[in-house]
Amino acid sequence: MLPKRLSVKIFAAEDSKVKPAAIMPVFQHWIQENTLEGLLIDVVDYKHVHHGPGIILIGHEGDYGLDFSEGRAGLLFTLKQNRYETLTEAVRESFRLAIVAAEKLSAETGITFNYGEAKITVLDRLNAPNTPETFGTVEAQLSNFASRVFDGDVSITNANADPRDPFAVTIQAEATPAIETLLEKLSLSLTSVS
Amino acid sequence: MTTWKEVLQDRLPEDLAHEIDIFEGQIELRKQGNLDEKVFAETRLRRGVYGQRYDNGFRHDGVQTRELNFPSADLTKGPNTIWDAPGMQRIKIPFGGLTIDQLEVLAELADEYSDGILHITTRQDVQLHYVHIDDTPDLMRRLASVDMTTLEACGNSVRNVTSCPLSGVCHDEQFDVSPYSKALAYFLLGHDDVQDFGRKFKIAFSGCEQHACGLVRMHDLGLLARTREVDGEIVRGFTVFVGGGLGTVPHQAKVLIEFATEAEIMRLAQAISRVFAAHGEKQNRNRARIKFLIAELGIDEFRRLVMEAYESLPHDDRWTDYIDELPHWADQPLKGPSQLQIRNIPDDFRAWYQTNVYQQRQDGYSTVTVNLPLGDFTSKQAYQLADIARQYVGDNIRTTVEQNLVLRWVSNEDLPALFEDLKAIGLGDPGAGTIVDVTSCPGTDTCKLGIASSRGLSGELRTRLIEKSANLPDAIKDLKIKVSGCFNSCGQHHIADIGFFGNSRRKGNHKVPHFQVVLGGQWDDNAGSFGLAIGAVPAKRIPDVLDIITDRYVGDRAADESFQAWIERLGKKEVRTMLEPFMDIPEFEADPTFFSDWGDSRIYSIDDIGVGECAGEVVSLFSMEIAKAESEHFDSLLALDAHDYESADEKAYNAMLLAARSLVRTQYLDVGIDADSIVEEFRTRFYDTKLIYDAFAGGKFARYMFSRHEKPPVEATKEGAHQLVEEAQLFIENIHSAEQRINGVIVG
Ligand code: SF4
């Protein structure tokens, strides 16, 4: 299964102080300084929307956002131009880009992130309807990858109960890995982690 | 891989499916360089596929203008509009009517093609932003599967037909205008007589004169419900207004006809469209709205032309067919009527009830306004609202021109539970239709013409007003604030008590975002009068200006004196004196915050202002219609590739007919769509007269069409289909060059 779009969300740590108003200037200067990979276009402010996408740094290949959906703040990367050949590859790259952005945001704002949990949402109801069959397919494709990246036991659970919602899974690691280890594993060639 | 086209093929209305296929074909043609960019721009605009800020590939980042290196490089979707740049998709919601299924599909689309946000516009449309053009055909198919369309949502055509969100449940209305607005919206959708406008054309219906909801006086065509007694019977009809509009210079509409019956209004709208297409300005887009034509001709001459067109129109059963359906039009309440029974009313419920609940004319029912901040809600909230609608009101959902949603036919005893459910999804805010419910156009967030951040300012005002809402004096609670990002007035600032529109001023080497303050406009009486521009104030001082104006009004006003009357009594000079202390701009070094806009941390610049697409390019009717022939021809090539020779033959033949029709319609608008009529008119007008003749080939290419028309193949063969596809190509080229010879232009 190769979806058109997917997103990876890394959650802010429970005790992290998240002030949406402080994010806009950070994203603006990331555009000025080409801080992240890919073409960065503009920043959009949805902080007035309840449990919404917060502040989004719109890009061409993907968007980065400080997202508040489901009432939990987190760094959300949405892959919009999926040029990868497998689901695992698309998830790995999206995960890596999300972590890089989260680390940079952390350095500038003090928000801390919990890298032991990630939500992966497949924004493609045609290729990935929110069904048990899709869960089976995705779990089979991601479990090996996830346990190698997190270096140990992981659980993969269906994250969106409502069948109308896009299909999503939560990957939860038993132990939170060190960020350096995580990034190193995500940067390795796919064959070595899948 | 399965496609949406395959999955939905049995669920799409045939005409919409075909329209979308044509557009998909045109996308391919444009990518191959075989469709002119101006023609493509107009064709996408007529499908609601709109440009967005920075789509020219440049953006000022606060320090310098940077090039946005989109991968599509030189491919454009219109002049200076890069293919890969994100765009906006507008979706028409005729009379604002939405069903649960439609709401759920909109939620899916916002997730998968946009940024997860649905936005309600001041014309009851829904907009999705940051959409890639390659996704639009599938997006349209998914909409069409629930009877929704984007057709003619933008461009020089008839835009969404709006009407009061309370029609059918309102105490003041003459009768329910909803079925009339729906019928007119679909009668004019894609109609031949609305394809050749120099600019957009907006229509609204209103159920009564004194209240505002329909705003008929600010529309190109406004229809105000009336009844008359004729021979002892009450007859329904409308006062017909024409030539109203906001825009740079607002115009109050004029009465075209005091009373047109329900049997006359479709035909009348068609006649008005025909006069606008024939006589309206086409080259100078600044004077191309119908209001300029009416000002130039005078209402009497305009009326004469309309009545002349009215008499000469070929008969169309659809003028009156819809009347048979009217008796069957009725909202279906989900539940029976009931009375609200509540003890110990909680404060939050009381506040919400006062502003967001309207007791319907039908005893035991209410209409509830769901207050959407800046018109936005998430796809998740859309699903949750769909669940709420399923539980309380069924399909009785409407969008409003104040960028909210209403749930109609709530059984009164359900109100407390409904309130709790709305609160749980973050949509239980009170204050609908009051001073905190600020309306805003997209402004610099996404609009290419935006000068200042209307949404940024609106968000700021809203936050501040909500903070102090418990202590706001009653006198100002119901004032309306509306904000536009520029003088074009999409935020409808002219008809607000307190309106603002964006502009800019210079201080030293810096530009400073400003808002012009417009006071005393009138929402009531269907946009009864327009506000006065008082002066431009730096954007960052607008919240202070709002405070000073409202404080003074509260202190100064005579008992029951309206805001409009107070502004008039004070006079422009005195009001300006009140604002003057706020007009100064500090030096940049003293306060750099003045040099950034609301909701934007960049140093302000106006370098990003681009060329708007509000009107689209003015592209001739011929160019638009021949583009359809080319797209059909392209489909015939695809069918050949797929070895589907029957389809290739049929499509090539259709392409020839469409090409012939495009030329015939430069002389005879009413040719219709019947193949025999097209061929006959073409033969008489262009073949027999030799106008179509090529210098070398004579009438050969036309004879290709005649031959296929007269002798369709008994069985489509590979060779036969190949030949016809080739011939169709030559015929289309022949039509192009003949049109150039005859009319001297193709595009523009
Ligand atoms: S008023 Fe101006 S800024 Fe606002 S949407 Fe219209 S054209 Fe754009």
C-alpha cells in the first residue's frame, strides 16, 4: 500500500509549556534561513480553532505544524508529495523530518517532545480506508521497521476508532530512545532498518 | 491502482462526471503545452480552482523577496501562476443548504487535499486552501458523488446563489425563498447565456424587506419575496433588483421590476444575463460589473433591453417546470416539536441561548447558530457536527454569509443537550451575530490582492472582545464588525456598523499596514446603506480605535439612538477628530511592532500583492468553447490508446460538433446542443458562405464532419477511429483559423 499522503505526529511532553503565539516567528525565520529540508512557502495561523492544526509551516513536499488535534500538542509533519516507493520508506522519511523539526523547535522554544510515541495517519481513504484489513497491512509493513528504529518492543495500535476518520496507528515504544540513536537509525539505509 | 473515477463512476451525475473529465483532459493538455494559459486559467476558475498568494513563485520573507523554486518550473496554470503552487478550491453551496453526507465528504476532502480546515465564506460557499491542482479532478468527483459542484464558483460567471439562512423558519418572511434560489442556481449553472460575461455575477434571495439576511440590495441581481392579491388569490412573486454591489465603490441596486411572478423569474434572469453578456464591458475589468452597464445605460434603457431579450428568448420548459416541485418543498424535521424545560439555567447556556438560538415561526422549534471563529472549523469538527446533526436535526444544515453554520429544526427540549454537545467539540461559543462575531475575508493570508491581514486583525479583535464580553454594554453588543483585506470588500465592510479595509502607508523607508475605518453601514433593510470611510489608522492601533468609538457611542448616544444615527449626528469631521490621535506612526526604532501586521511576525511589505483572479481573465466565449472541443479530442486520443475504438470515434465526432458549435455561437447564441441543428447552422453560416474555407484545402475539413454526421460507422474499427481522430484535429485547426479570420481574435 502506497498512500498519496501521510502524516507523522510526535507529541509534546506532558509538562511542556506550549505557547502557540511563540511559534509563528520561529516558522517565519525558518523560511528566511531555509532551516528545514524541502521548499518552505508560508506560515498559516489556525490557533483560533479548537483542537485544530495550530500553526502550520506550509511547504511543497510537506507541511510542518505545531498541531493541537485531539487536544494534544505535537509536531506534525504531513508528507504531501509522496515520491517514495514503499510505505515504510515514506514513514521513515516523514518520521525523520518530524524529529529534525521537533528538535529545532525544542531548541528555540523550550518545548520538549516525547520520542517514544508517534501517530502515523494515512491521509488516503481510497488506498487506506480505516478498516481492520488496512490495519493488518500497515502493521505487517511497519512492525519490523518500528522495533528496529526503537530498538526494542513496540506496540502498534489503531489510533482512530471512527471509520470515517483517516486510518491511523500509534506506535508506542517500551522505552524512549535517545534522540541521537533514533536519528541515526532513521538516517540509515532502509534495508538496514526494515 | 484503483482510482476515484472508477470507484465513483456509478454515483456521479452524468453531466457533472463529463464536466470533470473535460477538466481533467484540459489539465493534461495544459501540461503538454497544448492549451493556452489564459484559456486554462479561465477554465479552472470556472471550476472554482482559484489562485492563492505567492503562486507567482515569489514571497517576501520580511527581509527580502525570495523565489519559491517549485519543481514544476515553467509550467503555469495561468499568467504568472505556477502549476505546483498551492491554490484555493471554492465549493458552491446554493442557498447555503448542506446535508450530513455532504458535510462528511467535505471533511474527507479537507483532510486529504487541504490543510484540515473548512472555511465558510461571506457568500455561503466552502473554501479549501493549499490544494494542488493535480488533486482537483478527484476532489470534484468526490463532491459530485454527493451532488455538490464547484462549477462556476469563480471566474466570469454566476457565482453561488445566496439566500437567508432562516428562510422557511423566519417570522418575517413573505414565504420560503429556498426552493426558488435552488431552482435559479441550477437553471443558470452552465447555462449558455452565462458563459460570456465580462465579470462575475452575484445573485441573492431575501424573504423580507426589513431584515438583512439576504442583502439583496448589494447584489448584481437581488430577488425580494413579495405577495400580491390577484383576482382574490394570493400570488407569489419577487421585486427584482439589479446592479447592486460592494467592491471598491458600493452601489445600491435599482428596482428593475416591482413584481415578477414565480413563472417569470427564471426567464427574466436569463434575459438579464443575455443583456449583460451582449452589452457589458469586456476589456476593462474595472468597469465590467453589471452595475456599470446600468449606470451607463440608465435603468430605463436597461429595462427595455431586458424586456426585449425576454420576449425574444426561445421557449424553455425549465422556466416554469420548477413550480410543480414547489408544493413538495418542505424541510423534514427530525423530531417533533417540544417545549424547552430547564430549571436552574446555567449562565453559559443562558448566554448562548440569548445570542445563538432563534425561535422559529413553527412552534416548538429553534434554529441554532454554530459560531465558527473566522468561518473556520476542522475536518474532525465537521464529522462531529455531522453526528450532532444526525442526532438532532437531520439534513437541516445551512451556511451563512456571516461565516457560520445554522442547525434548523431543533426540537426545543433538545437545546440544553445540543448546547453541551457543541461545547464538547469547541463550538458552543455564544455571541453569534453580535460584536464578537467578526466577519473577515481571507486577506493577506491567502488572497493575492490582500494589502493587510484582515484575518489577523479579526482574530485579535475577537479575542479581545470575548475577554471582555461579560462586561460589554448592551448598546454595542449587537454592532457588527466586518473586515476586508483591501478595498474590494469581500469582507463586506461597507455594510457593517464598524468596518475596516486594508491599505498601507509609508514611514521613512518602511511600509506600515493600515486599515481604513468605515463607519455607519447598515446590515438591516437588506444592506440598506453603506458606511463612510473616515480615515486610515495603523493596523496595530485598530483595537484602540474600536475601544474609543464604542466607549464614546455608549456615553454619547441618545436613548435608542442607533449607531448609524449617532455617526450621522456626529458628522465625519468630528469622527475623524476622534481617530486622529491614533493615526500617527512611531519611528521604526521606537516601536517596530507597528511595522508588522496582525498574525504575522514578518516586517510588513506590499511586494507580495499580485494580480487577482476575482474576475479571471477576460477570455472570449469562443476560446472557452473551443477548449472543450480540444479536451474532447484529447479524450479521443486516450480512447485510441486504450483500443476503445467505439469511444474514440464517438469522442472525435463530439469534438467536431463542439468545435463547430463554438464558431456558430459567435453568431447565433441559441443554437442549442442538438447535433442536427449544430451541423445545419454551421453549414448555412460558414460552409455555404465559404467563410470556413481554407486557402488550400477549401471546405474539405468541414466535409469530414458532415460525412461523420451523415454516416456514422456501423462498427467502429481501429482504422476508422484513427482516421476520424486525425480528421477531428484538422477540423479543429480549421475552426481556429476561420475564427481568427472572421473575428480577428482568439484570446482576450
Ligand atoms: S477584499 Fe481584497 S483581500 Fe479580501 S478577499 Fe477580497 S480581494 Fe482579497
